[in-house]
Amino acid sequence: MDILGVFDRDALAVDWQLVNGDLARDGGLETAVLLSLFTDATADADDELPDGTGDRRGWWGDLPLDPPVGSALGDRIGSKLWLRVREKQIQPVLTTLIGDAAQALAWLRADGIAEQVGVTGRFPRLSWVELSPVIARRGPNGQVTDTRFDTVRDMTFAGTPARPQPVAADDDGTIVTTDDGQEVAVR
């Protein structure tokens, strides 16, 4: 169980919420999805930086940036959505955004939290991208349940994530791109 992160639309930030003087808890994946998508991942050396400053951003806890030779890269926090902030709203950019979101959520599958992770996306209006991660988890009874997280992000950094919505098990009309780049139909 995590501390519940709640999106503050006025401050355009995620903050903790208090309940009866204690931090609220998130029994699902809402906080994990928010932090995975809306924390800036460290840019790779060959990534083009949108502001031209040379600042590769990232979370300080991901240091050192260069793991020892022969070691696994380890867990990384965040997404590279910030690298696309000044991009045009065209299909190749949407495909890249979907891939960035899927990569940011891939740890859920790698850590055994999810059976499958996928993301759909669209441009609902000028300067906005809507990304909808779908996370399939196996419950205690062995049944797989899909949860959809509808998130909208202004391409100039104003994000408005929404609450997760369960996806019907027979929803076979949705095509998603998984964290490994495969397009699959969601159950």
C-alpha cells in the first residue's frame, strides 16, 4: 500500500492527502501511475533536449547515471514525456508519447505487479495529449482485472490526471501498445 498522491489542478502538482490527521493510503495503483508518468525521467545522452540547456533532469534517487559495467540498469523513476513538450500533434509524435508512457510503466510488469501494461493515446484538443494506461492485474482468486487510468497532459506541462476506471473484461475493441512495443487487444 502506498501513500495516496492526489493531483491538485490549481497547483498542477501531485500532493499527499490527509485523512483524520494521517496520510491517506492508495490500495490501488493511482499514485504509482501518477509518479511514473508525471515525474521526469533522466534523458539519455542521445535524447534531444527541448529547452537546449543540457539539463537531462531526472530524479536524484536514480543516481549514479552510469551503472557499473555488467550490472543491470536498475529501477528508474519517471517518464520521458517532458522531452516531447514542444512537439507537433502528429501521429508519429503520438506513437512516441504512447511508447514513453508504456516504458515508464514497464516496471509494473517487471516487478510482477501487473500481468500486462498497455497505453492508448489521442490528441483531444490543441496542445493536449490524452494517455490511457490499462493495467491488468491478477487478483487473489486468480482472475485478471483490467484498470484504465485516463490522464490528460497539456503539451506545455499542465497535466490533469483523472481517477482510474475499471475496464470491462470483455472490452476487446481497445488496441494498446505494451511496454515492449507490441500492439494487443485489451480483454
